[in-house]
Amino acid sequence: MEIYLVRHTETICEKGICYGQSDVAIAKPFDEVFSKIISELPSEALIFSSPLKRCVILAKHIQENIKVISYQEDKRLMEMNFGDWELKNWNEIPPEELNPWMEDFVNLKATNGESFTELHERVGDFLSEKISKIKQPIVIVAHAGIIRSILCHQTSLPLKEAFQNKVDFGQVIRIEL
């Protein structure tokens, strides 16, 4: 089945801010970028979206511009939870916390956050529960971490190599699953 992985567009956060599961808005204007995204999608699909507004705004726009078989928001598609690091500048995170995480983001997590392994497990649960039996095209509107996790599931790429997959704001990646 065809799956279209769509990353939300740029947020209002200044560069360098850690905003994982914080519900930040997207930057305006976004009409031109949204039109480009729509042009890369099938004319009919099921849509799944992260419930964070930076994804929902885009997902609702897609819903208005293609024939939608169904639309669902799913918390398992939320970006990584960075816990106490949320909305902090990466440079403000104490090096004694950040450096070990940078060396092993797969297994370590920010205080009150989650590891990439935990994110990957919830994405796996989502895929097996929601996606495995569907035959129609699917659009998933989500975040870079979620898209990288799905690509790791698809290709069996080790999680520590997930950042080999570049995922730009507003990018559409088509895969077969």
C-alpha cells in the first residue's frame, strides 16, 4: 500500500528551540507550501495526523482538498516528548544532560521525557493497529521523529542511523509498506 509521510511546515519557534510535544503553531503564510504538498498527494486517501496543531492545521487543509475516506488523529503520532527540555533553547540544556543524550538518543531520555526507542515502539503499535490491514492510499501528517521512525520500520534501518533520513518541513515522502 502507498503511504505518504508528510512533515508539518515550519513552526513559529525560533531556530534552536526544542519543542517536541509542545503544541506550537506553524508560521504563516503557508498557503503556497500547502498547495505544493497537496500536489504531491493522491486524489483519495485515508488521513492520520498527530493531534498537535502544527500537524492538524495541515491535515485539515489536506482533508478539504482531496477525497478523504476517513480522518483520524492519533496521539502515537506526536513528536518525541523532550520532558523538561521542552521549549528550551538547545544551548541552554546543561551539557551534562545533553551530551550523554546526543551520544545515545536511542536509549536515553530527557528528564520526564522519552527515548527514541519508546517513540519507535508507539509508532510500531500505531502501524500494526491502524495501517497493516488497509489497502487504500494513506497520508500520515506528523513530525520528523515519527517519519524517521516509520522509515526505520520500513527499511530495518537501526534506530541510531535514523538521522540519515533527512526530513524537511513540508516534505512529502512516498513509501510502500
